[in-house]
Amino acid sequence: MIGYKVWAIASLIIYFGVLLILSLNKKGNKSNEDFFLAGRSFPHWALALTFVASWFGGTSALVSIDQAFEEGISAWWIIGSPSVLAAIVLIFFAKFIRNVGSISQRDIMEKRYSKTAGFLVSIIVIWYMITFASSQTVALGKFFSTMFGTSYLTAILIGVAIVAIYASIGGFRAVVLTDIAQFFLFTLGLIITTVVAFQYSGGLDNILAVTQQPGKENYLNFFANFKQNFFYMLSFGMAWIISADAWQRISATKNVKEAKMMPFGGFLIFIPLYILVAIIGIAAGAIYTSLPEGGIVAALTLDYLHPFLGMVVFLGIASAIMSTMSTAINSGALYASDFYTRYINPNADGKKMVQIGIISTLLISLIASIVALRIPDTLWVLWLSSDILAVGVVTPLLASFLWRRGTSIGAVTSIIVGSSFVLYNFLIDLGFKLPLFWPNGTERILIGIGLSLFTFVIVSLLTKPEYDKADQLMTAARVDDMSTEANFVSIPEGVLAETESASSLEKK
């Protein structure tokens, strides 16, 4: 164990140094577009890798493997299926997102509906990104504490400090560059872990024999526990379709063609990655009789791997978690900065906005750590973050591209009703003695989405149409022009117009 601690600490120090070098790029951040979209300079394949890295975090690398160990191959539906589903849907919405050209969904909601709708979405998305970052912080804290032999608090402080420093120094460009490096690291780590798990399981016959154990009859049944897993897929999938980090990457592409290729590339990568996750979990079922403390990956690393290979796996899993953390923190900072520009200081220049971006990054890192310390359950925190986005925002946001008859009052009412439903359930989950009028399980996501959709449609039909605003946005979103000249929604007024980046964008 001592040897592993030395290897882990040494490798983490080296790894942190590499991340800092990648973050300290020569091309400075002169504007919001530079800090949050990297000047739209990355090709689609690079953004596809960072798209995968931004989602394939603690819940995929650790929680999903542990779930597969306990439930069998059907655990793929919990995280794997919503990732694939969201990537497929984003392929079809990529053209709309890129043509609109907004740096935030707040801007879309405000131009399509009203300032109130934009304000509410900003609050919800910031909350989502903080809690999403918190879910990864929980996973990182548990993994580091096991590998280092430290307390949960110390492990969180180490991990969050690393992520906050490199994300605040380089902005989105640093996130993309480090994500690419982290993608290859965690893929290598998964491959090594898969080989080791399969080798020490004793082979396919031993894995098949697990189904003979009491309670493991459906271990290799892909559709076992489908009802519960379906609602996980619905909640996570609906939220991730409109996740700010995914839209940020689509907006950062050079043109519409590359915008479509970005989620398509992610779709192709997600499938084999989650197959590896499932194999590791079910193979471990033939090695361990109960879930080891610290999880399957940490146990396999400490029990069966040489310290050098253990270092590779350690860095691979750590990089998977930290890449997702950095994305959540950067996207949350994007919305916090956008909120500052729109509602606090509309005249802020590019330099000021970069400063606000750095401050927001550090502040969100701090809040995420506090939430992780209060609620040390990765899956619960992830569920909490996804529900409010899926129920509160999905309906009016997607309808802004699809339904001309939707109105501002309908959107605002839908957001309030949907978000209130989620928060009410959250209070019940925390132990508040409130009356419950519906099943208190994963199926409540259907009720929440149904309430939000019903409210939006009925209130929109009862209020005055806003066809002019709808036509402007929908026309811009559907244009086939691959250039940025057709964009309707721009990055916040007064921020980029004075920068060279915005000027060159207009010339194109």
C-alpha cells in the first residue's frame, strides 16, 4: 500500500505539471469568446474528444462499474444509455445550436421569449453545473482517499485545487487541451482494467457462473430492472440534451457541418467506452463476493496491478473525473459570467469578463466542494442536478426551435412549475414532512416533464402569440449557410464587439 501511495502522489504531481503546461498556452484570452469558446478554433474531432471527456467522469468510470458489479450488465442503462441518447439527439439539434451562435442558453431564451425566462434559465443552469461538478467531486474524493489513504476532505481539497487552477488559468482552451490528454489517459486506463478484470475473473465460464448465485439470476440480462433504469435514462438523457457543456462545444465549432460531426463523433466513442465499463463490472463479479470499500477500480488496482500499471490506471480514472469536473466548472463559470454581463455590468469589456470568468471558476469550485462534503453520494447528487434541468428547462428551450406558437408567459410558467416540482421532491428527499401526491421514485420524472409540457402548451395557447420573435430565431436556426454571418443570437452585446476576435468573426 505504501508503494502505491508513493506512485500515486508522484504521478499526480507530474500529471498536474503537464496540465499546467497545457493551460499556459501562448495564445491569450482577450475576450469572452476566447475564454469560453477558444475563438472557435478547434476542429470537430478535438471537440468530440473533449465532449466525451466532459461526460465520461466519476459516474461512468467509478459508479457505473460498481453498479455493473452489483446489478450486472443492465447497469449500462443508467449512464451509458443517456449518453448515447443525448449524443443522437444533439446531432439533429447541432445545426440550430450552431446557427444561433449564442454563448449561452440564457441568450436564446431571452431573445425568443423574455428577460424573465432568460433570468430563470441562468439560475437553473448555474445550479445544474454546480451540482454536476459536485457529483464528480464526490467521486474524486472517494477515489483519492482510497488510493492515497487520506481523509475524504483532504482528497477533495487536492482534486478541486488541481482542477480549479488549470481551468481558471486557460479557460475553455485549457479545458479542451487537457481533456484531449485526459481522454487518451482514461481510455488506456479502462483497457488495462478490463484486461486485468477479465484475467483474474478466470474467464468467461466463471463470469457465466455468477448467474447461479442467489440474487444474481439476471446478472447478464441486459433488460433487467428496465423500468427503473429507463427513468434514469430519461432523467439524465433529457438533461444532457440541453446540458450547457455540450452546447458550449457545439457553439465552439467552426461551422454547422463540424457542429453536426462533434456529437456524432461522441456517439461513436461512447458505445465502446461503456461496453468496457460493463465488462469490468461483470468480470469483477467473479472476483469479489461483495463490493470492496473504495469501489471496484480501486480494489483491482491495489490488489492485482504492478505499481507502474496501477499508476496508469490511477491517472486514467483521475483524469476521467477531473475532465468532467473542469467542464462543469468552466460551463458554470460561463453562465455566471453571462449573468454578470446581462444583469450586473452590461458595459464590461473583454478584459473584465475574463477576470469575472476566473473568479466564477474559483467560486463554483468552492461551492461544489461544499455540496460534495454535505452530500457524499455521487448518483444522488447527479440525479438532483439532472432532474431540475430536465423538468424545468427542456420543454421551453427545445420548443423555441420547434413550436412557433409558444409564448413568453408560457415559457416562464413552465419553468416555474417544473422547477418547483423538482425542488418540492428534493425537500421530501431531505426529510421534510410534506404531503406527497405522486410516486416517490424514479418515475416521477415523467410527471414533472408532463406538468412542464402541459403548462407550456396551455398557457401559450391562452396568451397572445409572439410570431415575430419566433420567426426571427427559427429562421436563423434553420439557415443552411455554413458561415457565422447568419447567426441571430450573438455573444452578449458590448463584450465582443470591441475585440479583434469579434471583428475577425464578422469579416468571415
